[in-house]
Amino acid sequence: MDNKQKSLLEEKAAILKALGNPARLYIVERLKIKKTCVCDLVKDIDLDFSTVSRHLNTLKKAGIITSEKKGKQVFYRLEVPCILDFISCVERVIINNIEKQKNLIN
């Protein structure tokens, strides 16, 4: 593996790591509906403001979401909605695993 390949794999791993938290996955799935302010996410996730802000910052650093300030509020949106395709694929893996388990029991 050359340095370019290694660098690309490290970038991919960083993005997957950013998605590797239930709260961050919830945020991504929530943002597929519409732009959302931090205050609404805090209510929905039932985490404190600073924790939600840290999760948002992680997703933003990974390039998954962007922010836009309107007055005193900051709104977040998906920068790359295609990330939802990956999440759907993960859900298909879960369903496939459940089916395999059912077949082992029956």
C-alpha cells in the first residue's frame, strides 16, 4: 500500500468513526428530514447542550454536516445526503444477520 492509498483509507476510517456513535447516527438520520437547530437536537436526543455540540462538531469535522448561523441560532444540515445510502446498507446487513440467526434456530 502506498502513502496515497493509506491516506485515503485513514480518511475513510475517520468518517466511519464519526458515524460510530448512536447519538451521531441519530443526528444524521434526523437531518435527512430538514435543517435543524442545536436546541431541537438537544430536546430530541435528551443529552446536554455541550454533548450534542461535541457530536455535531465531530460530524462537521468529518464533512458529513455543515452549519449555518441565523441570528443567535445555528442550524445544521447534511452536507452529503448520500451518507444515508450507507446507513441503509448497514440496516440491510442487520436484517440479513437476523435472518441467518432465524435459519440457525429453525
